[in-house]
Amino acid sequence: MSAVVEYMNAVNKSLSARWPALHVVLGNESCDLDSAVSAIVYAFLLHSLQNGEEAIGVVPVLNIPVADYPLKSEVTHWLQRHGIYQNSLLFRDEVNLGRLQEGGSLRMTLVDHHVLPPADARLQAAVVGVLDHRPLEPNAPACEGGSVIVEQVGSCCTLVAEQVLSRNPALLDPVTASLLYGTIILDTVNLNPAAKRVTPKDVEVSTQLARLMSPPPSSVEVFQELSQAKANVSGLTCDQLLRKDVKVATGGGLRVGVASVPLRLTELLARSEGGRSLTEHLATRSYSLLVLLGFTTTQETVTRDLAVFCPDASLRDQVVSQLVEGQGGVLQLAPLEYEGVEGCAAFRQGNVGASRKMVMPLLKAWLTARTS
Ligand SMILES: [Mn+2]
């Protein structure tokens, strides 16, 4: 068994053994593949560098509630493929960081971000290290005496790999190397300069990692496998699909959920139990209405659909006419034939270039106009 898998299997045990103190390595709240793999491998490195007398457990924490883990389909896929299963992972709602900190028994290293969100600001005092690949924010809190490594490269995993290579290269067995390698390939769109993510260091480090794997990986295949896993929503329920990628617009006393789903909307609505899951979703999230944006892409074609779900007919008609007519009918909406769901108006969107970035301003303009 790979050492990184053994380490991860021990993570839960180390917690249940009640370490007097914890050193948590925390990724950002999107919990994308970069955050998850960076947290795991960097925690593994820090753990390996401790001397035996120090009674502190170093553990990676995935910065989402455990219930959201199935939504991160490329993360679940890549970790499972390397022998790391959900039961050896620690999620944000499974460990009380606030209480640990109050007891003075928390240290934190932030990976793939370097500023805690406002809700976590009180944890700042516990931060002893940062490893991030985005430009340093001007208002970033100083981490005095801590280990701060911030460098703009395509993937935080490039920086993690560089640290492992220089501080404890023996950790890089084929499994650990592959975990990092795949993440760098996904983040840099297969090291493609046209995508404007990749830097010379990403290329250099991923080449070094590839040498540690046998047979040598095909970066094209790795990229395809991870992109497909990311788009794979076959196992998700309607409710999970609606939570996967959602933005909220508010105004005029209304709260509008705008959910993007990688499916034809006819397929989503078919999974909605005749609209029951939409009604429940509206209630649990306190939305006044839901706008659903469906999209599919193949090599040749892109499809986009749009639907407005709102039990209140007059409100629904208002938002529908705004979306149909707004900005000279830019979205090119035409009614969609489908098995009806009550309270739902669905359209095929002729303008397939118009993503949520174009829909949101239309909605916001409508919400603002309601206020005045
Ligand atoms: Mn990242």
C-alpha cells in the first residue's frame, strides 16, 4: 500500500486518539482537485518532517461539509483511483476548528488560498503557514514567523511537489506522484500555453513527477479522464445537481437561485419527481424562484436551455418576460417541448454563447427595477 494511503487511513485514528493538538492543512472552500490534493500531500509532507517527540497530529481537512463531497466528482474519482476513500477523509463539519483554537490547540496551514473567508476570520491567529499560487492580496494578514510560500504558477500542486522534491523526495512513490501530476495537468489544461495557465515551473515539475511513474503517463489521457470525471453527474440527484454550481441574486425582497447544470433541462426535470424536488429545494434554500441553466457540450455542438421555476404565476411571468425580451431578446429563447412540471417555464436558448455571466445582469436589472 502506498505510504500516502496508509497515512490517510491513519488520519481518522489519530483524531480518535485525541491528539492534544492538531495541525490542520486546509484548502479553499471550492474544494476543487487542487485544494484537495494540495491539502493531502502537503499534510503528508509536514507529518513526515515532524520529529517523533512532538505530540501533534498533522491532518488535511477538506473545506466542505461531508454531504457535498459527491458533488466534487473529479475529486472523488481521482482520490478513489489512488486508494483514498471518503472514510479516510476529514471534512470541515467533522472537526470543530473554533473549539480547538479556543483551547489553544490548533495550528493551521492554508493551501491553495491565503486569506480566510470572513466567517473564519477568528481562526487567523492559528495560521502558521501558507502555500498558494495566486497573487498575494494587498490586505492579506501577515503570518509572522510562519512559513509563507506564494508564487504564481498554474497549480498549487506544482508548489507542493516542489516542496516534497526538495524536502523529502522519498515520499514520492508512483501513487503520490500521480496524485500531484493529474492535478497539475487538469489545472493547466494539459500544459497548454493557449489556456494561459501554465508556467515553466509547472512543465518542469510535472516532467519530474512523470519520471517517477511507470509506465509513463499520457498527459492527454489523464486530462481527458479528469475532465470527464468533472462533467460526470450521472450519480447525482436533482437536489445535488442544483447545489453543484449555483449563484444567488437578491433584490426587491426576492432571493433568486441561478443553478447551472451540465445536462439538457428535460433530463434534469425528468429527475425532479414531477417538480417535487424543485419545490423542496426552493423551501430549504429560501429562494423566491429558481432559474435553471442547462448546457451540454460535445466537440461539435453546444446546447443551452433555460427554465424559470416559480410557483407564483405572476412573478414567474414577470421574470420570464424580462429574460425573453431583455437586451433586445439577446438570449433568443424559444419554448421547449417537454413533459410539463407545474410552475416551470422552460426554453431552448438559441444564443449558445450566452452563459450565466450574461443572464445574471438581466436578472439583477429586473430585481433593481422592482425595488425602485
Ligand atoms: Mn488552485
